[in-house]
Amino acid sequence: MPLRYRTAGESHGPALITLVEGLPAGLRVDTDWIDAELARRQGGYGRGARQRIETDRVRILSGVRQGITLGSPVALEIVNADSRIDDPVRTPPVHQPRPGHADLAGSVKWLTNDCRGTLERASARETAARVAAGALAGCLLREVGIEAFGYVLGAIDAFASVEVDAASLPALRAARDGAEVACPCPVTDARLVEHIHAAKVAKDTVGGLCRVHVLGCPIGLGSCVAADERLDARIAMAVMGIQAFKAVEIGLGRECAMRFGSQVHDPIAFDPSRRGEPHLGYLRPTNHAGGLEGGMTNGMPVVATGTMKPIATLLQGLPSVDLRTKEATRSQYERSDISAVAAASVVMQHAVGFEIARAFLEKFGGDSWDQVRASHDRFMAAARSM
């Protein structure tokens, strides 16, 4: 069975439930790390009041015994402290759709003038479950030395220039975790705080760019055989599936269109002394491809950048219509964030990491973790002997 997950639950329902299928038996699950990643998703300057209400923790309902996977589906539960979906006073009907949100399209889709049902299910609250599923898959990646590192690159006119590699990663992780907007560059992080504060005063919102680097991937994850097997395509879909994301770039991304081929493609060299590393000694002076060529990992770090639009719920409201009367009005305010780009970087990290884990299991799959690990080790030994 391929690695996959499904999530159920509404924004103000009793809980979010995620079912993760396809993990082998015998994998150690680090619930403390999953909880720490859930806590990171709740942080960041510009978050709203709900983050002071919820304290997200994962509860494993099935598929794990004494901290070890059984090979059956793993059910994860995250309880919503703010559970009021059936309270007509606290969750009244919404008849004024918010521009940029799912409200109008969902109301027409389900033939109702009440946007409440759509906004409850479309809410980014669901990403807590997505982080839990991604962190669970991350337990597998960590066993083989693969690590996904996500952070905020910038917004408006403040963007960081960050070089991520194995040597710099510990310091960058510490800087990111100590930053207010999850940007490992202190100067850029301070500028982002200023922009978010200004937006709050103006009753506006701020989006931003998130970037994920995945270090330690072996060559050959993914495939060039079919469109839906290309790892870059699957990463792009996973990132675009995150609420409020409007663009995805791999490596140079759209910058490729502004350069000639000689300035885009990464030259290949070989260093036999480094055969033991995941790249097998095949080195590149640049990584414009973002670690992916032909839909497959090429031994360089996988690098993806996602664009998050400003949140669609503005304190000032935006021009809209009343779905009952069709008269002009302003969109209705629902409790929200001024900026959630820091949280989005955590979600993106785990969305990308989940796809890397899925591709890893497709190549090295087995019923037990011992089988998976042995398959990986045999492949790497054979590749080094080429």
C-alpha cells in the first residue's frame, strides 16, 4: 500500500482525525517530536487569538504499540479545545462571502446561502492534522539521515539570503526557532515583524514566501516514467494543497525563464572519496535544479519555495454581496490571523517531507522497517559499486 493520509474534522468540531496508511511495521514513533512540530505550527508573530486557546497534542488511536508501528493504519487525533460547531450563537450563519476564501465557491457548489459549512471545512485549522501526518512520516526519514528544513524566506520587500547545508543546518535551525516569524535571518525577521505590525494597524494581512530544503536524499527517488510519478510534480501538488498557497517553485523556479541554459543547468563532477555520502560522490557546484532532474532526486538537496497569499479574512472587510439578497455589503469577519506565514512554513516542511517519505517507501518498500532499511542499504551498496 502506498504511503498516504486522509483527514476528517472541521475547524470548530470536536477533533481532527488523520489516518496514515502505508507505514511499515517496526518503525519507532517519536510523539514528543510530533508534538514539538505541532507547537511550532501554532507560533509566529501575527497569529490570532485561537493559538492562545489551543494546545495541540497528538493522540495515537491505532497502529502503534509501545511506540512502534504495527504495519496497520495509524490513526492520529488532535482535539479542538475550541469546539463549538453546533452552537448557533457562537457559530452563526455567514451570508457575506470573503473574497479570496472558499466561501462563495463552496456555497454555490453545495447550493446554500450559508457559508458556514464551507469555511469550517476549508479552514487552515486542518493543517494541524497535516503537520502530524508529516511529522509521523518524518520519523521514518530521520532513521535514514534525511531531514526537511522549512523556514520563512520573506515577504513584501524583506527577503533573506540563506545558504543551507549540513554544516550550517544546526545554527540555522536554532535561529529559525528563536525568530518571531520563523526566518533564520535576524535582520529579515525584524523587518517582517514591522510589516505584520503595520498590517495589523491598517486592519490588513500579510503573506510571504516559505522555503523547504530536504538534505540527505539518495539519488533516484521518484520517477521519469509517468507524470504522476514525478517527484517534483507531487511536491508541487502537496504544497499547492496547503490553504492560501498560490505558487510553487523547484530550485530556480521561474528564474529559469530569465537565463540561458548554460546559466541554469548544474554541471556534474565526481569525487571518489565521497562515494559514501547520499549523492554517491556526484557533486554539483550549483543546485539550480533544486535537487530534482527528470522527476527524480539527483543527490543534491531538494529545494522548494511556496508562495502564501495574504489571509483572506481582513478586519476591515472587503466588498462582497449578501447571498440572500444579492445586495452589496462587506465581507463578514471571522476570527483569524494577521499573518500565518510562520505556521505555513511548518506545514510546507511536512507536506514536502511526506512526499519524500512516500517516494522513499515506493523505492525501498517492505512490510517491516528492517526490510525497508535492508533494501535501502543494498541499493546504496550497488550504486556505489557502479
